[in-house]
Amino acid sequence: MSSPIRPKNFREQVYFSQLRSRVDGNAKVEHGLTQIVGIGRRFAQAIITVANVSPELRIGAVPEKDLNKIEEIILDPVGNGIPNWMVNRKKDLRTGDDRHLLGNQLEITVKRDIDRMKRTRSYKGVRHHLHLKVRGQKTKSTGRHGLVVGVMRRRFKQKRDY
């Protein structure tokens, strides 16, 4: 007898072949999709809505045809009805398209962007190069790194000077 949470065709792990990502089958659909690098909660909710999948299901219990539809939406979100402001790469510099990057492709692209900013000596690039905060945060008391110097107390200072 199968329970509503774990049907007979339940999978402990779900593998998205085109994304080259493995997801825990016990997680609910939204949380399972966020295990893929490049997909956050809001984007996962949009995928579930467009794919017309119940958010209460465990991802291991989702039928194969729905998983294929989810994978297709992830690969081409704008073409499948997700608004272009939700993708993580709007107006890509090379192609000019709205794309959604995943996995190591996202990491490589971010690294290239930072390197380009450093090469062109933009303000953000200089801040990255100096390992300082980039987005306007305060730096007086936070973001410190390196050796801790501290303050020498007076009585220790007097013992050293004799």
C-alpha cells in the first residue's frame, strides 16, 4: 500500500540530465528546485506555477512528464512564460538576450564580469581588486580582515619599557 506522500514510483533522488543536477527526492518541489545552483525561491515558485505542478508534492513523487516540463522551463524560462525580469542575466553583453544561467556557467560568467570590471578599472572593479565592499556598505567597523592588532594596556606597556 502506497501513501500519498510516497507513491510506488517515488525516487529518492531526481536527476535532471540536461541541467546535470541531482535533487533530493524527499524535498517539496519548490525547495528541491532551489538545490540547483542559480535557482532561488521566487524563480522556483514561478517555474511551479508555469508548469502547473502542485507545490505540495515531493519532487520524488512528481511524474516524469512534469519533470521534463520543469526542465524545459528552466532551460528556456522567457520562452515558456516566465517574465524576463526574473532571469538572472538580463541583456547579456555578448548576445543581448535575456538568459538564465545555472551551475558552473553562472560562476564562470560572474568571474568574467568581475575580471572585466577590474581590467577596465571601473569603480566596482577597483573595489573588488582591493577586497573592499562593492555595494556602498560602510567599512569603518565591518568587513575587516587580516591580523588583529588590538590595544596594548598601560600596565603591560610599563613592564616592557624598563
